[in-house]
Amino acid sequence: MDAKPILCVIKKRNGINKMNIIQQLEREQMDAVLAKRGVPEFGPGDTVKVMVKVIEAAEADPKDKKKKAAVKEATVRFQAYEGVVIARSGAGLNENFTVRKISYGEGVERVFPVYSPYIAEIEVVRRGKVRRAKLYYLRGRRGKAARIFERTDARARRLNAAWKGFKKPKGEAEDLTQIKGIDIDLQNRLKQLNCYKVEQIANLSDEDIANLDETLTLKGAIEKQDWVGQAQRLLAELTAAEVPAEEAKA
């Protein structure tokens, strides 16, 4: 009589453990994507620009029979897809959104997974004022009938006034991968925020650190890995190396 309840409890516990493992794996994959790019706050009615990675594989020339054609590396280019978000569904790693645009007089729709590794950036161009979660009615409308008014309430103003980056500094971009904790992907994301010089990292204020941490979802990596201290030491080394060179010229 007591065996059945015990078996049921064991099965339930095993099920919970399996679900926890699946959720943990999904969370790790989501964190891996968020470490490379951010996901802005957007919803149906908003106009977004999605930068999609397109990988083009180089094919060998079939006419070249004498020489073995060298295998070329695949090239990556970015393609912009701009349109209105008409739906957002799913949750967690499986969350996706549908973007609709008019191309040469025809409606074109594309579904993007929010945490897809093939998306380089999602930019909110305009925030729309709508009352529905699904805007499929736009499929049957054209011209002014398909127009969505811009949202101008307090929440929209707060989101539009969010920090978007630094003032563009003078000079060429420097190699920030010298700082421990910054890889090539993170360097590219910092460059999008006009942060591409070692001196900028060395002079980061507490407010700048908080803005970068929130925008890039760094989870306190700037302070934990001491980016500011590393950048200041790099600047000191560069200055010390320049002094003997100037003395030698003199």
C-alpha cells in the first residue's frame, strides 16, 4: 500500500530535477548570447532594425584543374532588416518575434529567435502605440490604414532617453583585447558604444561603469576584472616607453 505513493514522489522529484537541468542549460545558452550582444526592450508596434549575420562560403573554381584551388575562409557580412514587430511569442531560449516590412509593394515577414547567434544587433528605431499583442490585422492593410502612431508616454520617453554610448573620441580604434576580460566580440560591442580607446577605459567613472554594465549585461565584470586598473597600467607602460625614444632622438 505504501509503495505506490513512494514511487510517485520519486518520479515527481526526478521530473523536477530534469526540468531544472533543462532550464539551467537554456539559461547558460542565453547568457552566452547576452555576453556578445544586448537585447533591448521592445514589443508589438515598435519599429526595429535587425542586423543579421550572413555567412558566405567561398567556392573553389571548377575550371582550375591544373592547380589545386586554395580553400578560402568563409566571409561574414551584415544585412539590415527593418520593419514593424507584429508579434512576440514564446519564453526563455525559444522566444521569438515577427518583423513585417513592405518591399517593392509586397508585405514580407520574417521570424527571428530573440537569442539567435546569427543576430548581431537589435536596434529600436521607433516605438509604436498599439492596443493588441498580435498585429496580424496589418496584413490586410495598405498605406495610411497600416500606419502606427508613435508612442510618446512617460515609459516611451524613459526608454528613448536611455544611455546609448559615449561621445565619439578622436583618433583610430585601439586594441582593447590587451585588457584581460575583453575579447574580440566584446571589443566590437564596446566600439558600437564609441568606446574603443584604452584611455577611455582608464578614465571610466562610476556612472560610466554602471551604464556599460547595464547596456552590455556584464554582471559586474568591469570591477571584478579591474578594467580601469589594467588600462591605467597600460597607459603608464606606453608613456614610459615613449620617454626613452624621445631622449634618444634628442
